[in-house]
Amino acid sequence: MTKTPQIADRAPKAVEVEAGKTYSWCACGKSAKQPFCDGSHKGSEFTPMKYTAEKTGTAYFCMCKHSGTQPLCDGSHSKV
């Protein structure tokens, strides 16, 4: 059985990130701190995905949880 994440939103979330800093992206869609993990996945098959920013600036994190370039948005939200 394939695990299906909960869709948190149907648009990406713009976040200011710092080069070299690691972020924990919510993969289950249940976190109250979207797009980042708050531990809501506990007891499920999901685990957060680590993302280390390559440069300081704006990153567009996937909120539909179906991106092929997770944790960043690839436009998949237009198809879910």
C-alpha cells in the first residue's frame, strides 16, 4: 500500500532560508508549522526530509506534498 500524504495547501510556501542551514520539511502534511515538521508524523510511515540550503534567499517549499523535486515545489499542486 502506498502512503499518501495529506495536502497542506495547493500552492508553494515561500521561505527565507540561510546558506548552510538545515531544515526539516514536513512530508506527511499534518504539521501545524508548515512547511516544516512539528512531529505530527509520529506513528505513521512518514519521516521529515532534511533540506540544506545551498544559498541564502527565498526557497519555495512544496505544500501539496506531491512534488517530484521534494522538498521544493515543481508545480505538481496544479495536478492534485
